[in-house]
Amino acid sequence: MRTHRRRRYLVVTMVIALIAAACGGDDTTDTTNTTAPADTETTMPSDTETTEPDDTEEPTGEPIRIGGTLALTGFLAATGAIHQAVGEVFVERLNEQGGLLGRPVEWVLLDDESAPDQSAAAYERLITEDEVDLVIGPYGTGNITSAMAVAERYGYVFPHHTASLTYAYNYACHFSSWSTGLHPNITNPNLIYDALESTGTPPATIGFVVNEFPGTMFIAYGQDGTDEGGAVSLAEDRGWEVVLDLTFPTATSDWAPVAAQIRDADPDFLYIAGLGVNASNIITAMQAIDYSPAGMFSQWPAPGPLLQTEGADGIMSVTIFEEHPPFTDNPDAVEVSGLINDALAEADIPYTKVETQAAASWTAWEYLTQAAEGAGSLDQAAMCDWLLENGADTLFQGHIEFRPDEQNYFEDLSKLKQIQDRDWWVVYPEEFAAPDRSLIYSPDE
């Protein structure tokens, strides 16, 4: 079984390598026919009428232009919309507080259509044609991987928030804000499995359904060519019987066959190594055949759609922040969360609370602005050096020190959350659990 899995994973990593190679070449590459359409560009200055605090000077001078893309359309759009709303709030608040280096800030945002090749072409355009001063990463592992190659070629500091191919990122000036650590293929599954064992009734059997997206394949199967990590092998190491190991294409639209195979395997626990609305679609398909496993986990879901899915109560996921104590003990985090909540509601996003996606997005913006202010300039090398030497003070994750010997990653700060009573609550580890909440799981029910 493992040899077959490795072959599948090798195909995905080869695709990513080809994407990165396609982004290489000399600096005069013609991207005229591959850049995102001009009408997908959105420039987001903060010129809304707000009352400036008395002690804050209004930013002046030529705007600092920050370029980036997001999945505004395509299969990642449900989550990309969260990052757009957060970025708009950050830029507006930044300008209200005096801008960056005393200058106003504009966010030049392009739609990468959830496609890595579009992301690469758009960053090429932003840097070479639009001549943006700074860049910030997109959403999604494939898009981030391809965009990072462009940023590296031009020497731009590259903050990003949701890439999971951690072992592949050797660029000295990339800075991830999703606190998964360097080995999420080990630390994330072990967090989940430790939590299940803490109940005293861990599963005897487990099933896996895995999106062929590069990041979810890495989480499920580990890095090709090594025997380290991967949710499947780590479950086997604990003595749990793997009764289903199923991968599905990213573009899957018919979920009935997937649901039928899960029902036939009937695992005590279902691990959905998916993202976006994958889990919602799988649960809906299982509901249609009147089946539900005793416990479920979804790796990186869009939080709102899953919360609204019939039959999703009890499903688990990972998080770095949720809007309840002890995370809300910081009054500044509460204030900013309120601003983000309003923006999410205005954008008609189903879940209007700050959680992993919003918190990681905000953190990436903090990296970029603190680097510029710390360096006292927009010089890319100086900004990179400043972050490496000083780290960053973040609202939702505390102080972060980057580790160059671990490809600028830091420890895995993930927690386990669960849908209970139609809302998300952190349930493990115990010291981070919401008041009066604990993990609910019993394979015998």
C-alpha cells in the first residue's frame, strides 16, 4: 500500500516542481498572454471617510503599493474571500493609523482563479509591469508555491499564510504565518491522534479520503523518499487498522462514489485530508445514503460552509485562533476581531468570526508592515534581514522567532477544534479549550 501511495505523491510533487520551473527563467520572460486579465485587478486604497485619532498624522506622499493575488474565483474562492476581507480591514486600519513609513498604502489585488499558473503570471505582472513596492502571498499551497518562485527570482520579501509543502521552501526571505512548524505531516496528525487517545476510547479502525492537492497529499502521506510522517502511516504506527485509503481529484464534483466507499469501509474515524468545501460535499453525500461515521476530522475546511452542513456536528479541525477564552483574553485581539467580523458579514461570508484563515492572513500582513517599519525602508534585503533578526509581534499568535535552520518556520501552534452546538470550539489541548468544552468522541455510539 505504501509503495502505491508514494507513487501517487511523487506525481503531485513532480507537478509542483514543474510549476516552480515554469516560473523560473530570465527576468525578461514574456507573460503578456498568461497574466491575469486587466479587469480582474482591484486597487484597494483606504480612502473611506473615517475620523483620524488626534495623535495620528495622516499619511502623505506617494502611496506604497502592495501587490498580491487571491482565489476570488475557482474552487478555493470560499476561503479566498476570507483573506480578501481581512486584507481590506488591515489596509484600511493601517492608513487610519498613519500608513506605512508615513505614506498611504494601496493593495493591488488580482484574481488568480485558484490556479498556480495564473498566480505565477500575476505576480510576474505585479512586479515587472505594475512595479509594486511590496508583495504579499496568495491563498492555497499550489498558488503560494508558484508565486514564491517569482518573488525569489526578483528578491522580494514574501509573507504568506497557508502553504503546507514546508520542506520545499528554501527561499531565505519567505515567511509563513500559518504556525504549522516545519513538519505538519507529523505534528498535525499526532495532535489529532493524541486528542482521540485522551478520550480513553480511541478508534480501532480509521479511514482516509485525500484530496490530490499537494498540501493535503503531504499531510496524508508525508514527503516522498522518506519514511517520516504522514497521517496514514502514523495511524498505522498506533496500531489502528486503516480500512480505507482513497484519493480524489481536486476537481471532483460527483461525491456519491466517495460516500459509498466510506460507508462500505465503515471506519470508527474518518480523516478527510481536504480543504475548502471538500468535507461539506462528502458529508452531504454520506447523508444522502443515511450514513455517518462515529467521528470525523477535516484538515483545512472553509469554516462557514462546514458549520452549516447538515450532519457536520462533531467534526474536528485544526486552528490557531478562535473567538473565545483564552484566545480572547487579549483586548486588542477582541477589538480587531470585531472589525474583521463586520467585514466578513458585509462580504456575506457564512462564518463571521476570526479563526485560522483570518488569523493567519492578518499575521502575514503584520510581517510585511513590521519588516518595512523595522528596516525603515522598502529595501527588500533590509526587510528580510530585519525579520530574521527580530521576528514579529503578532496579534493572534504572540511573538514569533523565525528559524533559518528550519526554513524560517517555527513551532506548530495548532489546536484541535470541534463543531458543537452549531459553532466551533477549541477542545484540545485542555489548557486552550473553551470554557466547559471538551472533545466529544465515542466510537461505540
